[in-house]
Amino acid sequence: MELYYESYLKGEDGGYQVEVDYRGRPTGNVGAGIEPVPGHDLYLFLDERLQVAAEEAARQTLIDRPKAKTVSVVVLDAKTGGVKAMVSYPGFDANRLVTGISQAELNELLETNQWRFSNLATTGLYPPGSTYKIVSAIAALAEGAFTPSERFFDPGYHPMVPSLPCHVAGGHGSVNMVEAIKHSCNVYFYEVGRRLGVDVMAKYATALGLGSKTGIDLLGENYGTVPSSEWKAAAYAEDRVAQPGVLFAEHMMAAMGQVFHLDTPIQMASVTQAIANNGVRMKPRLAEKVLDSEGNVVATFPAEAISVLQVDQSVLDTVKRGMMEVTSQPDGTAYWAFWDLPVKVAGKTGTAENPLGENHAWFVGFGPYEDPEIAVAVVVDQGGGGSAVAAPIGRAVFDSYFAGELQEEPVAQ
């Protein structure tokens, strides 16, 4: 933030030209000099209580899950895109770098994963896993490949590619769109991928900002990857994939958020914010305003809509209903983490396969369900299952945000 807003924060240097004698002793000033101008104050959208709660949940997760590497959390204002919390944990202590630290000590902190210099909330690239199903669902409904009421039978594997299994032995049986989101039914979404293909899904992913920088006011943000026929052909030309064409099974698995998908936590938070805001995606921003040393407003950063998803409201309503049942229905994948939350929220869990180690754990969500105020994205690098590991961090965020509303009502006497 300091680097991005250096022109506001630095101020202007001042100084005096001083005349000295032959011994270097000042004899007087030459001219009136230039008075220094103090830098401005930068006010952020960050909610301190929410930031602390997210950091503590991240810290505790890494204690409880020693195989996990890092935790990233992004919380956006669902209507303005203002960043209410952003965590990349572990981070580092900048004071130690100023006061002095030996190379050996620094190496130990980095090698033991106690310090990380990257802000993974904006630079970390992860396959989104089943959190991407909310994008696939929007594409399927908007394109008419599925209707909300159409049912598809899941026997535990896709009948055309039996090697593509469901995550539940024996499958979920006959499910419609809302139920498929609630259960995170793999086989249903394999069929979504088969009917749509990667290029159609890529159109909606791109419309929701995936594969592009969100434009947040931080340097170094990553683009991510949205797989498509064009992308794979280019990757083949660069010797990054084995075949130039998209395989039959890859179309199906792409709907699951696997096969070449790479997204940042801020991108998935932005997708979730857009869904919560009925398709209007706002530019994420940390800075709210700039004030000078006397308290005068120098600059403001108004909310900015960067895209509007061109789909019927009924499409978004169906997807949001499925996300609500994820957290509120006993057979929803995140129910156990949210069953006693008094405020109704919506969410989606994800467990993303990682060829380099343990699975990545994801959770995205928004709340309250009826009139969303915040959108959340959580990823635990090599944390395991999304419902078991990432969803509780999402719950901690909602607990902190709605703390005033969660107090028990006084019992009438």
C-alpha cells in the first residue's frame, strides 16, 4: 500500500541553503528556504476487528493442520468492492528487517515456513476445485444446457467416462441444479462440462473476471488461467502441455475447476461478490480516501463497477439458492460449520487436487443471504478438504462481522 500510494504519502522535502565559513561553521541562511510539506493520511476500507479475526483463524488453522503451508483470506464489501480484510499467512515482521537480522536467521524463518514475503491473496495461483462449480452452473443455466428443474442421475461415476468418479461412493442419485451445488455433485458437473465444453465455460469465467487482474490497488497481482481451446493450443506450442487439443474428459473436468484452471483468492472473492451483487462486479479497493495533515479530503476513491454479467436474474437466483443450501441444509457440504449461525449465509466448498502435494482447501461465500453485505474467499494451501478446513475460517469471518447481530435477544419476563 505504501508503495502504491507513495505520491500521496511521501509529502515534499524542504530545506535551507546555509552559508558557512572556511571551517564549515554556519554563518547564516541564504534566503527563506523551503518548508517541508507533510505527507497525507491514507484511510482504508479495512475492518480491524474482521482483519484480526481472519488472521487468528489462519494462524490457528496452520497450528491444527501442520501439513498446510499458507492461508489466504479476502473479504470484500458485497456492494462496493471495498476490501474489509485481506490475509496472507504467514507473513513477515518488517520491523525485524529494519532493526537488523542475520542471513542465517532469515534463511531459517523462510525454510521453516514461519515467514513468507508474497501476498498470496493477490499473487497465489490455485486450481479453484469445486468452488468453480458456481461459474459452471451460471454458464449451464444461461446457455440453456440445463434447466433448474432438470434432474441428472449420479450413480457414482459418469456413465460415458466411468473413470471420472463422484466424491461420494455410490453417487448422489437423481439431482437438480440446486441439489448438485448443495452436494457438490461431481458427476452432475462432469455432465455440465460435456454439454458446454471449455470454450463456453471460458466465456462466463472471463465475464466474471477470471484470467484477468481485478485491478486492486496493490502491485504484483497475478492474472491466473482460464482454460480454452485457444489457450491449450498456445500452451502446446510452448511445450507446456502434451496435446494441442482439449481431450473429451478435460471438457468435463474443467467444469469442476480442475485441468489447467488457476485463480487467485482475490479473483474468487470478486466472482463471489459479483454473484452476491446480482451480477455487478465491483473493482476491489483497499483505499477509501486521502486526507491532508489538517484533515481536509484530498482524494476519494468511489465504488466502481467494472462489469455486469449479462444473464437473467433467475440464473443467479438459482445459483445463490444452491449456495445457501450448502450452509443451511443438513446434507450441504458446509452445513456442519454453519448450522448454528443465526444469520443465513451462502457458500461453496472446494477441494482442489494438487499434483505437488496435499489438496488445496477452498471456501467462498456471502452473507446475509437476503441482502448480502460481505463476500468471502478462503484458500488453505495444501490444507486438505474445503468443508473441513476452509469453511471454518469462513465461519470465523462471518462470526466476527455479525458479532453485534449474534448477541442473544433478552428473554421477556
